[in-house]
Amino acid sequence: MPAGTTSVGGASGSATSAPSAQTTQSRATKPVKGGTLNVVMSRAATNFDPIRQNDAFSSTVLNTVVDTLYEIDSKGSVVGRLVEKTENPSANVYVMTLRKGIMFQDGTPLNAEAVKFNLERHIQNAQSVRHQDVRDITSIETPDASTVKITLKTPFAPFASKLTGGAGYILSPTAIQKLGEGIQRDITGAGSGAYKFVSWQKDAAGEALPYLDKLVFKPFPDENARLINVKTGDADVMVGNPPYKDVADLKKETGLTVDEVAGIGYSLFMMNTEKEPFNDVRVRRAFSYAIDRAQIRKTVYFDNGKLLDTPVPESISWAHDKAAPYARRDIAKAKSELQAAGKNSVKFTLQISNASPELQAVAELVKDQIKEAGLEMEIQLLEFATVIANGAARQFQSLGLGWTGDIDPDTVYALYRSGAGINYPKYANPQVDKLLDDARQTVDQSKRAEAYKQFQKIVWDEQPYLVYFNAPQIATYRKNVQSYPNNYNGYWGPRDFDKVWKAIR
């Protein structure tokens, strides 16, 4: 196995009545027991502690071992997972009835006290990357073992959606206390899902499922290597999109299934608003006007996905603003913005991962595009973990990342709200803060939509993030892989791997 390989296996003896453990097959072919499913992904996991976990690759593994309070159904709606029923006696109060009989893999009960324990880890730790999602909880009551009553300071419309991951991961309090800091790399006994954690070989590990004997995650940073593994049958599933240059041909492959749904994630450049040259909003606007999003989509992404200049993609139609002021490249406006900033030219660095040929191709193309406007960009290729670390430490001028997004537009809160966990640019605007707070505190979707559209107008003007591409969500897997989910639970749907089985071929 390559360094960082993670394997997970069936949690023998764990009792779970979560929806994902209940298989409802509507096909003529009966699921076949046994076999190993080999899954290739572009990065290895980095951290399994929900307090610190903020990358999609760790959640790929975490989702197979640990259950969440809520999940997202095939229609994109939030429904209960560990929660059987939710009542709202008032807009700021949630009374959750948990499914009974669920045990953690260490033999302890998953009950109301366990839910309270997990939520309080985020509430009491301001450094938690999920703190902003639960900080307005004023009380958590546990009147009995299967009831949790949560009271919020004010109504918070996306609250349940925040508990489909992040603060919604429920781990065994006993395992957390036993493992201590080791929980970042070891979640033995901590979950209640269909998989149990076995070991971390350099990066991560785990074992079996309801149908499969074993599930193995293999990180291959080289996207072409991931593709070859799936095409040859050395891997069964590719997590994450295949190289866009190959999508059209992959759809013609007789041995593969290529399933595509509208994406909720996007690619962006973050600009440090506290450092030269991007502490000047006019330079940020110049950068955004100078790039050609349409050319990027055509040249690098081979006409897949959609060009985008807002952090609220079209897939969230009710909150998306169609104005798109940066959709067309405008060199005249870019030069005008630089001149208004008192500059004829600007030099800066862009930090990106050294493991993605497509991201490197984007960076090289953008470097050429912006020269005409007087912008000179030096590309710095770094390890992915270093890019993340530099972002968190604000040790950058600009950096390129992807955002996996969410079904609720509140996903922008973590990026744009002052003091939020992933706000690497250190962007702060009181008006934006108020709009994002107000959008959280009303359950009226039309009022929320108006708040998000006002928000988009402001960030179009201030451009702390340069959004340029809305990725589709493409699942690629072998034809003998059955019931593979392509949905918005976790990262490309791996939470539902317990429903997957392999036909005999």
C-alpha cells in the first residue's frame, strides 16, 4: 500500500439504527457479501478530531467511521441520521429524539449525554474550527437518555445543516478521553458507524462494511495515477473528480460508470487583506478583472463545470445572484483599478499545492492573463499541508484552494465572517458580518435570500476571495460497484459506503 493508505472495516457488534445502516435495495440483483473496495483519492487524511479537522480528505475517512446527528438526502434536504425526530417548540429551540439502541464501537451507549459532550467540545473551545456553528447555543438539556433539548441565543436557520458534519460528528466520550491528543490520528472505538478504525499507516486506516469485507483508501496525489488505477481495476472508486481532460473519454469507457451532478464547491484565490499588495481593495479588484474565467474553464477544465465569480453557486439557486460582474475579463477596468491605487504594476506570490497538474495549469494560465494589466505573479509550489498551515498563519500574499461548499449558503460564513475559522484573508466588514448573522437568524428563506444577495454585492466590490470556477461533482467507479452514492453527504458521498457492494464479474 502507498504511504498514507487508510483501511476501514465493519464494526462487529456495533448496534446502529442510523438510516445508512438500513439498506433499501430496489434492484433485481441481490447485494453480494464480501470483497474489498479500493478507493483512490488525491490526498491523505491529516486529522480526525472534529475540533481540528478542516480538510475534505480526513472527512472522507471520518464519515465512514463516525455518525452525524443529521445527513443530506438525495434531494439535498437535511434529514435525521442519529436523530429520529426533531421538534421546534420555538424558532430557537431544537428538541431532538435520538434513535435508540445505538452503541459506540467501544461498547458505550450513544445517548443524549454523549451528544452534549461532543457539542460542548466545540462550544467551550474557541479555537475549534466549528466553534462559530455552535457558539450561540445557550443551553443543552438532556431530560432522558434519548432526548436532547438545545436552546440558541437567537434563531439559526442553517443549524441542522451544520450538524450533517463538523460539530455534528458524535464520538464516544470514553474514547475521546482515553485517546487524548492521539485522537487526531486514531479513532479506535470512537465511532458508531458501519466501519471501525483499525490503524493509521503513515496517515490513516480503518476496515469492513455491511456488505464489503474491507474498504481501503489510497491517496495518490497524481491525478493521472488515480485515473489509471480505476481504469485498470487496481482501484474500484475514485474519490473526487477525474482529470477534466479525460471526462468525455471516460464516459465512453465500457468498464466504468461516470455519474455527474451539479456542484456546490468552487475554486478560489485567497488574498491577504493585511499584507501588500492586497491590503488595497483596488488591487484585489484589478486581479479579478484581469483573469479570464471563460478561458480557464475551456482550457483547463475542458468545458466542464461553470465559470463563477461569487461564493454562492447556481446550484443554490434561491440565494444565487446572477449579476456576475467579473464573468467577462475586462483589462481596461483592471488597469483603471491599479491606476486608482497609484500603481502601474504589482508583483505578488501565489501559493498552491504541488500535487495538482490542473491547479498548476490554472496558475500558469492566470499568470499569463494578468500580465497585460500590469500584474506579475510568482507561483510557489508547496506541499498541500504547508499551504493550509500558511493560510491559517496568514503567511501568504495569495494562495489557491478549493472549497467543497454546502447545500446551505451559510457555508460562506466560515470564509467571510470576521474571526471565522477559515477566514485566512483576515477579511472584516461589519456590514457583511451583520448580513451573515441576520441570514442565520431568520427562517424565512426569502429574507435569507435577500441577505445573501446583498452580501454578494459587497464582496464583489471588496474581493477578498477571487472565485473563478464551480466544479461539477463527478463520481467515477467500476461497473461492478453497485449502489455507489453521488450525493452531498461529506465529500463525494463516502458516508454511504456501507450501502455499496461489488457484483461478481
